[in-house]
Amino acid sequence: MSLNSVGRPTRPAADAPAAGFASLSGGRGLLQDEALIFERDSWEGTGVDLPSPDAGAEDLAGLVRARPLSLPGLSEPETVRHYVRLSQKNHAIDLALYPLGSCTMKHNPRLNEKLARLPGFADLHPLAPVSAVQGALGLMDRLSHWLKTLTGMPAVALSPKAGAHGELCGLLAIRAAHAAAGQTQRRLVLTPTSAHGTNPATAAFVGYEVVEIGQTADGRVDLADLAAKLSDEVAAIMVTNPNTCGLFERDILEISRLTHAAGAYFYCDGANFNAIVGRVRPGDLGVDAMHINLHKTFSTPHGGGGPGSGPVVLSQALAPFAPTPWVVHGPEGFKLLEETEAEAAQAFGRMTAFHGQMGMYVRAYAYMLSHGADGLRQAAEDAVLNANYIKARLSGVMSAAFPDGPCMHEALFDDRWLEGTGITTLDFAKAMIDEGFHPMTMYFPLVVHGAMLIEPTESESLAELDRFCDALLGLARAALAGETERFTAAPHLAPLRRLDETLAARKPRLTWRKTETGVAPAPLAAE
Amino acid sequence: MRYLPLDEADRRHMLGVIGAPDVDALFADVPAPARLSGPVDLPGYAGEIEVERELAGLAALNRPAGAGPFFCGAGAYKHHVPATVDHIIQRSEFLTSYTPYQPEIAQGTLQVLFEFQTQVAALTGMEVANASLYDGSTACAEAVMMSRRVTRRRKAVLSGGLHPHYATVTHTIATAEGMEITRRPAAVDAEADVLAAIDSDTACVVVQTPNVFGTVTDVTAIAEAAHAAGALLVVVTTEAVALGLLKSPGEMGADIAVAEGQSLGVGLNFGGPYVGLFACREKFVRQMPGRLCGETVDAEGRRGFVLTLSTREQHIRREKATSNICTNSGLCALAFSIHMTLLGGTGLRRLAEVNHGRARTLAGALAGLPGVEVLTPRFFNEVAVRVPGSAAALVEALAGEGILAGVPVSRLDPTAGMDDVLLLAATETTSAADIEALVAALSRRIR
């Protein structure tokens, strides 16, 4: 053993403990167990210094809380430590490839974060006089111009707050247009079996009956089935393009022609617009309405599950029915058109209290400006190239769901190649965690057995793609070689092992509750 | 292009592995007439310097709330957000992760959601809360639709004190689903007016306190009347700080409590993103919209958290889901939760008292102005006042002097017949000097 001048060993001892080692405290070195904020004795504490009130609350006698609000307050250092420790239990795009198909986990530029925090955007009140918010309205106007130009559509409703909210907006516009034309018998919405769950959910939410359209063996909408199901009772079709199998709908022009011939509208789920932005304009495909997930195509951060933003581009036929408010340009600059004004007479209503996700508009616009028309096109090409590269590299071992022809921005595999191994798609996905990657989207789309949907995005370098493919190929070979335990017991190296989701649903514990022992929350009534 | 790691050599190599002659071959499924031959008619890529210049230029054309005396509220409130909040939400692991579909590597987000749900349940006095919705207005619409699922009735009665935009959003969404919405006439102290409209077809009654005119009401009697008729009471709060001082919706008998959470941690953001708080009685949990986080154990028996009761949701139930919602407002829920953790119950109470005290100072100063009448009988941090002439014109004129003097009711609801009514809010960020400046400007304008 070599020693430095004070006798401190500078090389590890040869007999250092190996696997199976447990710490005394239960933590794993830097990865610490972190109690809930309710489990420390901080019920009276606070980490904010506030002045004394100007006056008391005697004027609100009988209206104030009878009992004090019982919530813990932590000092600032304790708060910072709590959340930083928790953050270390999360995977993130900034750590490694995050190939969640259909979710488009691409790099989130920090410039956009900086710009969204400029007080001129972040510290603006939605109902400030329009003379005080001309720059904000101007930004909304420019963003609209970019979205309309990129999609080849004449109008856009910015306010929807997420993709599903955008779907709702699009279908409400379609419903209003049919109502204005006296077409109230149109009560059906057609969606392919491969559609996102939000499509049928949204259609039902608006009062439509959902009818499924079949799929061909090569993963596209079955035109004959569509033609057979179109009628004067159909209000709209909802088709994702590129679709959820990661394929471009080759017959898209025929799909829109048939739909329009039947008097129905074509709602396109734009979740996968990132694959074609700058190369194909949905307006040229006959689309009547399409939401654009700014958090996907234009990279506003996913934030652990939102906030998103889902502007909807609209065709000429649907534009008059767009929800208020929207920005118009008048002699005295920009103004907001509200529902009570004549120009908005046909607006179907309002999606949200104010004007939508301004914070996301700023980020998306900065992203667009940074890329420009050429950069956005290049981003789409790189996203498609990366997905095809993964498909080519993995296809030798794993079974591609649709091996013939190129895919778009995501590569879809099924579980045929795992047959006889005793390993499921879920097991394989959990083993990816041990290799340092977030699993792909699993078991979606529903039309492919044991689906594994891999979306790398354009943000990955060739080296990272190779590292990912090498890891997956290594796992695949281990699976085929019978290393079952590596998969069925995975993950081994995550902060937690596999979680019991059945228990969570059977005895829901949705909030922490103080009990006599002071720790374990009481479960809600069992199912 | 600074965001794209591939270079031309990489692309050539990759095309070789794929076996494609060029990238166009990968787009071969696009019908020829729909292929764009080159970039669309928009500017080319730009460096950070140029992008920052354009955006900063646009930002400079706006007048931020912090630039001078500021009194706007009406559903969006300016509060001080501790610096810690914005620092933590920009951590990569929170900012650049997604919905916790893989709980083993998302315990950070999941534990935050569990703590958030507990905080929201405590604040609203309810038993359970979800992991957030888009904002208060969409949460209000979701509550009305949930009341239909619970009661199997089709009618909803909205109070005339409900924020007009909330009422419109609810009307837009709930009528599409086939509900019948009755909106009572706008009035400053309107809540009891809903009583006469409740009948045996009523699924829910929606009341807001403090209402859009700032009026605070104990809605216990409305809860009793609603329950006697078999209807639910939905209580809306657009100013979450008020929950620190006032009786909670649960204490007053609410079945569903919804609130805008923007006041804590989130900021103004010109109207979004915000965070919708949604809480209800435990017995209705399976009819709730949105994501829910629940406690469980892992394979080694250690406590962990997962998204749960997903059989309510669109990705499992498709057209039979309780809502079409996919994401929540995760990062804003995190910001809300961090701010709430810093405040604690003690700090939120104090913050609420400071807000209320500041509003009393404001109301007293306004009441002393000739021609100005304070209309709100019981307020938290916002008052409606009658001014001589058009409130909108007055606001425009004061904006010219650098004072954002509040929100004219005509901006929210031009049909209310309240063109001379102005809403003014005061918070902990309002200084005595701000109030003096407002009063001086008003007394010059109103003669």
C-alpha cells in the first residue's frame, strides 16, 4: 500500500467489499433517502421572512379559518437540499438519450429559458392594458406567422394549453362549423386503431361516437375500410401523420380527398410534426385542423409532465370558428379580439381564462429563430436519419414491426424476437434502466404486440446513438442467451427496484396523513 | 447549427449503414406533390446574439408589473417568488424529464407530486387532490363535468361572482358534452343568488370566493342547499394565497375545490403557464380527471411512488376516460410546491394577512377619494370600486402615467353593465408609495 506523508492510504485496499454491501443509514452514498416534508418536525416553521400586516383581519370575522393551516415550512437551506436530493432520483434528457416514442424528448436550449424569464414577458399581467403589452402581442403575432408558414395553413388558435387541449379545440371548431352548416346529424368521429388515446377520449368528450378504422399490414390506414365507414354521419377523421407506428401515411392525399368528399373534416394529430417540419406542409395534405405540441416539435421543456402548449392551425373553412381571444393588428398596433366583438361572432368560445401559454410561446419562438427555415428542415431530417439508423442497427437482432421501407422519426419494434425467452417488453425496458437509458415507449401503439417505440430525436450525436445501440444489442444478446434474471428482476441499479403498481391502485394512498404512529398514512377506502 | 450534433461525415456514414442513397430516400413515402423542394419562406438560422436581440426588443415594448405602481388582479396576481423556487425548477432533472412513466427513475418527480397533492388537499380542506391541471379555468370546467359523472345530472348553475372567463371556458367545454349551463347575472355580492336556481336536475353549483369582485363569502348555506337537492358544490378560488387565511372550501362543505395556483411560485407569465389545483372528497376519487400519484412499495419493500388509478385515463380507457387530459402542469406544480414548502402553514397565513392588510390600506385610501365608491363588502386582497365614467378609459390614462391601475370589469365582461367598475388588487409587493401614487393620479383624473 502506498502512503502519502501523513499516512493516508492513496490506493484502494485489495479487499474492498463488493456487491451486496449495504450502508448503515439505508442510503447509497450520494444517493440519499429523502423523507417527505411532512415527516420532519417543521409544522410551525417557515423559510420566508415577511413584514407585519398593515391591519388585522377583524373585518373578516366568521370568515377566517377556525383551525390553523397545518403544513410544514422548511428553512431555505433545508428546502434546497430536499429538492436537490429528490432531483437526483430522476432521469432527464440532460443525462442521456430519452427515447420515449411519440414524446419527442429533444434538447431544451437554455437560451430559451433565459429569454422566457425576461421581465418583459415573465412579469406581464394578462389583463394589463393592451398599450402596455404590445411586445407580447407582437411575439404572439410572429409566432403565429411562423406556425402558419411552416404548416401552410391560413389560421392558428394559440390558446390551447397542451396537445389534448388542442385536439379539443380542433374538434370544437369542427362541431361549430357543422352546426353552422346545419349538419347536426354528423355524430361520428373515425380514428385508426393505432391512434393516441387522447383522440378517442377527446372525441367522446365533445359528444361524438368513436368508430375505429382498420390498419393495413404495412401499418397504414386501410383506405377501403375508411371509404366504407365515411358517410354523412361522420363529422371528422382524426389521423396522426406521421402515424404512431412512425410511418408516413402514403395515401394521405386520398384520405383527405375521401374525407372531404363525404363532407367531413380532416383533423390531424400533429404530435409527430417534428418529423416533417420544413419538408412537408400539412396544408398541402388537405388537413383542416392540426395541433402542434410546442413541447415536442419546438422543444419547450417537458418539465416532468407539463406545462405543454398546443396551438391549433386551421383551414379557411374552420378559421371563423376559432376560439377567442386572438391577436389582430389595427391602426393603433396590436389588440386582442375578445368574444363579444362582431369579428368573433362565430367563435365557438374560449379554451382558457387568458391567452394560453405565453411562457412556451417565447421559448418556441426563440427555438424557431435559432434554427430558421433551413435549420428546422435539417432538424427534421436528422431526427428521421437517427431513427432509421437505430432501426438499421438493431434490426439484425430485434424484430422491426414494419421492416420494409424507411421509418420517419421513430423506429418501432415488436416482441416476436423475445419469443421463448420468458422475457417481456416490460422486462427488456426495465433492463435498459440499468444500462443508463430511459426505456422507450412500451406497448404503444396498441396494434403491435409488445410494442417498443424508439424516438431518438435530432439531438443525439452519432457517438451517443452508437452507445445506445451497443447497449441494446448487448441486452438483446443477453436475452437470447438466457440471462433471464437480468431482465425479469430489473432494474437492479435504479434508486428503487420495480414498484408495485397493483398495490397502489388497490389501496390508494394519494396524500400523506398523520396517524397515531406519526408515519404511515392511512389508506383510502379499498376498492 | 449549434443544436444539431451530426456533421456531413456522420450523415454519410449513417446513410451507408441504412442503405439509403440520400436523406430524400427516407422521405420517399411523402406523395410527390406534397414534397417541399427547399426551405419555406422564413429567415435562416440565427446565433444566440441575434435571437436574444430580437426577443429582448419585443420584451422592451412591454411594461412589466414590477416597473411601477401595479394593481391588476382579476384571476392573476403579482406575488414575490423566492429566488430558490426558480433555481430549483431549472435543475435538469426536473426541467428536462417527462411524465413519470418509469417510476424507478422518476422518484424525484413522483415524491414532489405526492407532496404537492398533500399540500393542495390541506389548503383546500379536502381529502384528495390530483397532480394538477392546466389552470384554474380548465379545472373549473373539469369539475363541472365531473359533477355530471357523479350525479348523472346535466345542469350546472354558475354564480354571477364567478370569473367571467372561467364561466365562458366552462360553458364552452361542458355544453359540448351536452350539459346545460345556467349563468346567474353578474353582481358584486352574488353568491346567495344561486340558491333559487337549484333544482332536482342540478348536477352542481359553482361559486367563487373571494369572487371576481373580491367579495368573500361563507358558502356553507349554499353547500347545504345543494346537498339537500342532491347536487354537488364546486368552490373556485382564483387567488390561492387567500386559502392561507380564509375558511377552506372543505370547511364550508365543498365537494370539489378548484383553484388557480399561479400566485405561489409561478408568476404572471402573461396568463400562462399556470397551474390548476383540483381537490375533492375521497368518495369521488375514481371520477377525478388528470394524473394521480400514489404511494406503494418496491420489490424490496421500500416506499416509493407511482402514477395510479390510471384506469380513469385516456391512454387506458380511450373513449371511456374521465377526461382527455394527458399531461398536467408538472413544472408549475413543482414551483407551487417549493414555494409552499418554504412558506409552510405559518408563512402562508402571514403572507395572507399581509395581503389583506395592504388591501385594507388601499381600500381606505380609495374610499377617501370623492366620486369613488368601494363596492366590495368583505374582501381579501382585491376590491371593486365605482369610478366616475369609464373604468377602461381611466386605466388607459393612468397607464400613460406609468401606473397599471387595475382591471376594468368591461374588459372581462362587457355585457355586465359595469363599465364604471374597476377591480384593484394589493399584495405584499404593493408598497405604501405605490398606493400614494395611485391615489394622487386618481385624484388628478377624477374631478
